[in-house]
Amino acid sequence: MRKLSMEELNRLTVADFKNTRKFPLTLVLDNVRSLHNVGAAFRTADAFAIEKIWLCGITGRPPQREITKTALGSTESVVWEYAATTLEALQQLKAAGYVLVAVEQTTGSQLLPAFQPDPARPYALVMGNEVFGVEDEVLAFCNVAVEIPQFGTKHSLNVSVAAGVVLWDFLSKLGWTMGREA
């Protein structure tokens, strides 16, 4: 066994990536304060070929050194948009037919393994602030909340880690490979 070379990985160029069909998933960052988390979300969005990231409220926007350092160029490949409030972004997404999914621990949240997304629908996954989570008014606007099961002493995961877990779960359940090896 050996690591694959960059040539063997056969990665797309930024231009090719921009022209590639994306999975109908959008990340919505609800007042994420850490620029490193924003950069990591970009990198994850690129890895999973999702269609867009919404940066809302206090969430930092490229170009900023801390975002760029963590994103490793993915701010150039992933489409993003800014909204002054998360509700503004969600109103647009809901009007466009997206199912709004808060990733949050709530009294009515479903455990992620039990949640079965509909392959015919696009989804917007709302990731909350590192300290306060998804805002209450945003939670009330979402269609559903999902919760990542956890078994340790901490009650949450880093927002960028949680985004990766949820995106992978959605893609796995929906069998979305777009002709790529699963």
C-alpha cells in the first residue's frame, strides 16, 4: 500500500469543478464566528461537490487570510453568497423549494441515522454558531432539525466537523455518486 500521487488522484481543475454538476445540497452558516471554521466549511463543500454556501450575519467572508489558509483554494471553486441575516437566506431557499434542516439538538430533533432525506428534494443544512448554536428564530423557520448522536462528555462537535458528518450522511443515504466511485 502507498499513498496516491496528485496525478493518480485525478482531481478536477477549478474551472472543471465549476462546470461539474453539483449535489443539491447547500450549507448555511448561521453566524459562525471562527474564520478557520468558515475555511474548513469551504473545503468540505468542495470535497462533497455541494452547490453553494450561504455566509450569514457575522460569518466571515473571503478573502480573509484565516479563511484562505484553511480553505486551501476552495473559496475559488465553491459558490458562496452573503446574507445579512440567516432568515433572509432561508426565505430565498424555502421559496426555491429547499427543505431547511437545522443541525441542532432540540426537543424535536431527529437523530441523524434515523432521518431519511428525499432524493427528489434539495436540502439546505443550517450550521449554527460555535457557542450558541442555531438561532431560535432560525430554528423555528426550519422544516426539521437533525442531531448527530454523541457518546462522550461534550455536547457538541466543531461546526466544520458537524458539517462534514451531516453532508457525508446525506450523500451516503441518497446514493449520490454522479457516476463517481462510491
